[in-house]
Amino acid sequence: MALSIMFFAFISALSAEHLLTFALLFVIGMIGAVMFVRFNRKETLIDLGIMKNRRFVALIFSLLVYQALLLGLSFILPSFLQVSAGFSSSVAGIFMFPGALIGAVLAPISGKILDQIGARKPITTGLVLAALGLVLLFVFLPTKSLALLLIAHIVLMLGLGISYSNLMTCSLGTLSTEELSDGNALVNTLQQFIGAVATAVVATTLSLFQGLNGFKTGTSQGTSIILALFFILIIVSLIVSFPNLKKINANH
């Protein structure tokens, strides 16, 4: 219950239109967080001690960046294509399909690559490709060219397909057998939370720019800002995860 209150309050705060509402919801979220920690100490739901494992935390951070990226882009790109570029909703929906298909096909293949050559190369390559895809999306955005944007999105999804599932495998691989159930529970919970947070932040950012600069122009500007923020997060995740991937690769 405390966990639900915390998540609901924090996510609602991100969508709040007024500072007072944001502050109130944030305080409620903090109260929920404190309640959860206290109840969890009395009767353990998730062993939060696994968060002391720095390698686990570093790789989970990269995984959560990917989760935010996937859900954030699935919201922002169709909106941009319809509102700013003038394409129909069916075209905007079909636009997302090739990248999603590539990600699904690469997921099992990337696992075999991990078994053969270790963690560092496929995950690092995936993060670099994802960063490149975001740069291309940012550059091609003003052209409103469906073909160019599709190429950029495919490059991005190639990166995600190569590294997303491997990040999950490697992060849980840093835990002991006894910690795996808690690790799985924590990862699944955080994925749900960060997905909701990403959607709320993207929607709020779009709404802000649309209010300032009009619906069409604001959507374009908001999309550019969000792509830039995701690029920064990908670079940070690459920096954070790379040293830990070297350790995993050495022990593979």
C-alpha cells in the first residue's frame, strides 16, 4: 500500500500544473517512501540490501534509461509525426513497427552473442548505436522526412535490440542465487515506475512547449528537447556501465 501511494504521488507530481500541487504530491510521495522502508524492515517484501551492489545498480541504471527511452519515444514520435509533420495516425503507428520488429528479432540473437563474446562488446555497441540513433532523430527532425526519421529510428532500435536484454541478464548476474528473486522483483517494479515517470515527463514537457509556442511548433520544440535529454541519459549510462561491463567480461 505504501509503495502504491509513493509511486502514484510521485508520478502525479510530475504531471502537476501548479507548484503547490507538485509540492503537496511530492511530500505525499516521500511519506509513502518512508512508510515502505519502515514496513519493509519489519516484514521484508524486497531486500533493499542488494542496492549496495554497485555493479548491479550501475547496470540497472542503464536498463531503466532504456525503459524510459522506449516508452518515451513511443509517445513522442507518433505525436510529432501527426501534429508537426502532418502524417495520419495510421502512418504514425506503422512508423513504429519496423523498429519494434527489429528489437524483437534481435533479443534472442543478442543473448547468443553474449554467450560467445561476453558482455562488454554487445552492450557497449548497443548503447553507442542508440546514442547515434538519437542524434540522427534530432538532426532529421526539422526535415519532417518520414524516410530519414525511419532510418534513425531503426538505428536506435538496433542498439536497443542488441543490448537491452543483455543488460537485464548481466545486472541480475551480479547477484547471488539467494538474491535473484529480490533482484527480479526490484527490477520489475522499477521498470513499471520509470515507464510511468517517462511518459509523465514527456507529456508534461510537450504540454509546456505547446502552451508557450503553439500546438504545432511547441510539439516540434518539445520533441527536440526530449531527444536531447534522452541522448544525455544514454551517454551517462554508457559511462556508468562500461567499467562494470569490463569486469563482467573478464569473469565471463
